[in-house]
Amino acid sequence: MTIQENRLKGIFTEKKGKKIIFLTKNLTPGKTVYGESTYRAGKDEYREWVHTRSKLGAALAKKVTQLGIYPGSKVLYLGASTGTTASHVSDVVGNDGFVFALDFAPRTTRNLMYLCELRKNMSPIIADAKHPERYAGQVTIVDCVFQDIAQRDQAEIFMKNCDAFLKKDGFGVLAVKARSVDVAKKPKQVFQQVRAYLESRMIIVDYKELDPFEKDHCIFVCKKK
Amino acid sequence: MVFQIFSNCIGTFLFKDGKIAAEKLFSDDQIISYHDKVKEGKEIAPEKDMLSKNAGAEVLRGKIPPGPVLKQFSEAKYLKRMREASIIITKREIAESVRRDHLIIQASNNIEETDKVINNLAKRLREWYELYNPEFSKSIESHEKFAEIIQEKSRKELLEEIGLKEELSMGAAFSTEDLEPIMRLAAGITSFADLRSEQTAYVEKVMKDLLPNVNAVAGALIGAKLLARAGSLEKLSLFPASTVQLLGAEKALFRHIKTGARPPKFGLIINHPLVSRAKSSVRGKAARMVADKISIAAKIDFFKGEYHGDDLKKELEAKLR
Ligand SMILES: C[S@@+](CC[C@H](N)C(=O)[O-])C[C@H]1O[C@@H](n2cnc3c(N)ncnc32)[C@H](O)[C@@H]1O
């Protein structure tokens, strides 16, 4: 077994044949979240970050140079769903960091709840990301805003949250689903449009299109000016 | 000096130039009772109290507080309590999110699934039973009736009903032991059929209570299926008629958008008697009109308006006559 530390802090890799898989150190050893494989190395357990199940995982597989999420980061995660990706974010930030995991669907948040009860660095929030003033009482200023919601005005929602909760020089990470913004437009056009909007307020430090893992999706890693 | 008062999910705080100068932390019980009020932008008792001691302080309510205020809560002790509070609040919100339209949706989906199960099991039953009695099966189309009657009557009796002698049948001789599992399967199908009719009665009852207007215009089962596709009464009520008309045809619609294939004209609504019975030349128009009325009915039901079901239905029937 040759688990290695990645250049990105809090991320680990392992060679599997010719392929490289990404891992995070499991904060709750013995417990997996979505059927991912685990690997042991000494006392520690690592969970595979399955790149076909998670947009952030896909970004890693596409060699993103910055994740915007580090050990110790406080993260506002918008669109946490059942917590597939959020659980890895929780692993990366560790017990010195924190994840505010928000979603507006009560049914999926039920599964998220089980996760938050196990992980002491995760807090569940049911709210619409469009209305930051409604959950301002359940969060703090954060080092990173991560957003993965399929909404037409996802870029505006993202910006609103960065304005409200992201510290200066903090990272904003936005996953864009072209089809939710505009079904008729070509994905590239949509991405271009979102880029122009983001650039008016933030510095884009990395950008990856996520196909073939996530069709017609891309991810922007930005820094708040 | 700037004095500000801010309440979040863990307590009420007095800020002096952006630093916490006084705090009233909530107990677990208070967390729940204050949360709704704070979210609605209403004043809560601890705020009133703090304001009386610090006249002139600005109360930050119903808006996003400035960064320096929010930053104070990143301290570990506050974060820990915030997590506890959010877990309490979220659990209650999940419990309260369950409404009766969700129950209709579960029952309606279950009816669709039960139909599939009955269909699959009945096909197996017929294959199996036909080894023993091939001729009778074709005389009865309804799966449910078929399952029932083969439990009640012997092969000899059934063959007589279609005017055949048992000795001349193509069926094999079966021992009681070999017949038994077939009869158990038939009994299982009968009990699924009973389940289906009980659940149908339940859906009809709750639809009538909760969506009386949709129920009158669409019928209970179609109404319930539309509700299930929409996801909730609220969503159904917000859909324009053109969307209601296509609910249940999402795949075809998507194919149309992606590949330019012909757009679907109707979804589930095709099963509505006024649409299915319409001549094919006017079926599209009928679907549009029925969808239109269902959409109006859903809006009335969502806003708990009066019952107009009979009028809506009559108007529709008059137009489509
Ligand atoms: C594609 S899923 C996210 C998957 C998740 N990020 C993962 O990788 O594990 C999108 C989620 O966003 C949520 N969502 C969509 N719009 C939202 C909004 N306005 N506010 C909050 N959550 C929203 C949906 O309920 C859904 O769970």
C-alpha cells in the first residue's frame, strides 16, 4: 500500500494499476457514506473520493490546481444533498475546520442529518440559498463558500452568499450545470457567461470542465477581492 | 461607540464596536421557540431585555449582519453550540415538512408499483398454470379475476365453462403437491389486488379532503399522479397549464429539446376520459383545455379556496361536447 500525500493539502492519492485514485482521511473510521471503498494505512483509514459521484471529486481527477478547501477551513456548503461530497470536505477540513451543510430539501437532509450527528465538524441547515438573511443566524464568516445547486440563477445566488459570508481573500468554489442556466444555449456559452459575471467581482484562480465525469458541468475556483 | 444587538440560533448578543459585550445564551427549549420568531424578523424577549438596558442600540433583525459581527461566532465554543442548535432546529424542520400531500404521493406511487407487481406475478401465474390447464387462461383477460377464479374452481369446472372436456385438454396431470405453489401465488396476487383497492379508496378520500377541486376535474387517481410528478401541491399549483399538460411526458419532452424530435402533446392527461375519448383530431385541444382547468383547480386548492369543482367540470364538459 502506497498512500501518498497530494500536493493539495488534506488530499491523498493511491495508485491502482495505471490509475490514480483520490482519498481523504476518514474522520469517522469504520463508517462510510455512499458505498465508497476504504483503505487502511497504519492507524488511519482513508475513503476513496469517487470522481464519478462528486463534482469536486471530478475536479480532482481533472487535475484542478486549487481546491479552495484546506485543513482547518470553515466552509459554507450550499446544496449539500445527502452529503456525498460534503463528507469528503468534512474529512479535508478536519476537526479544526467546520462545514455548514445547507440544502433546501427536507427529504435529502434527513440523510445528511445522520452524517452531521456523527461528524462533530458538520452542521445541517435547511434553507433556500437564495435567502442568506434567513440562515445568517446559523453560520459564521467562512474561509470558503462552495456551491453545487442546479438553479437558473446559480451564479447570482453564489455571489450573494460570498458577499454575505465569505472573508476577504477567501475562496469561492462554484459548480455550474449548464442545462439549469439555459437549456437552449451551448454549455460553453453558458460557462463563458458565468465567467464574465464572476470576473466582475472575483479573481478566478482555476477553472475545469468536468466532462466526461459530469456532462456539461464546470467548476470555478475564485478568490474574493 | 456603536452598539448592536443580534440574535442567532444560539442566543442574543450585544456588540460593542463589533465585539461581543454581553450575551444571553438560549436553552435547548428556547432554541426552538425563538428560532421561528428570529427567522420571521420578530422581536424576542431577550432582545427586548437587552434593549432596555442599552437604549439606542441598533437591533440587527431580518437582515444579514455585518462581517465583524458574524465573525465573532467562529470561536470554538460558539461553533459547538451552533452545531447543537442547528441539529435541534433541522430535526424539527424535517418533521414539520411532512404534509398530507406527501402521503397522497406515497400512496399513489405505491398503487403504480402494485400494478406492476400484479402484472409481473400474473404473467408468471398464467405461464405456470397453463402447463396444467392451457385452454382456460385465454377466456379471461383480467389478471385479478383469473387469479381468483382458479383458486375457487377446479380444472374440470373451468373447462366446462368454456365447453371443453377435461380428458381432451392439453394440460398435464398435476399432483396436489405440484398444484399448491401455483395456488399460493394466485392467493398472493389476490391479496395485492385487495391492497390496491384499499389504497385507491384511501387516495380518493384524501384527494377529496385536500384537493377537492383537482379531484373533481382530474379524478382522484390522475390528480394524485399529477401531484406525484409535481412533487407537492405547492409546485403543482405554480405550474402553468402547459406544464400540467405534459406532466408524465418528461422523457419525450427532453428528447424533443435535445434532438428536435417531435414534441409530446400530452403526458398523464391522456388517461383523462375527456381526452382519451376525444377524436384524435381534437385530442390536443382537449388535453389543453383539461390541463387548463386542472391548473386552475390546483391553484384554488393550494390557496384553500372554495369548492368550484362541479362548475369547473361542467364548463369543461360543455366545451368538449
Ligand atoms: C446536484 S445536488 C448536490 C450534490 C452534492 N453537492 C454532492 O456532490 O454530494 C443539488 C442539491 O442542491 C439543492 N438545491 C437546489 N436549489 C437549492 C437552493 N436554492 N437552496 C438550497 N439548496 C438547493 C437540491 O436540493 C439538491 O440536493
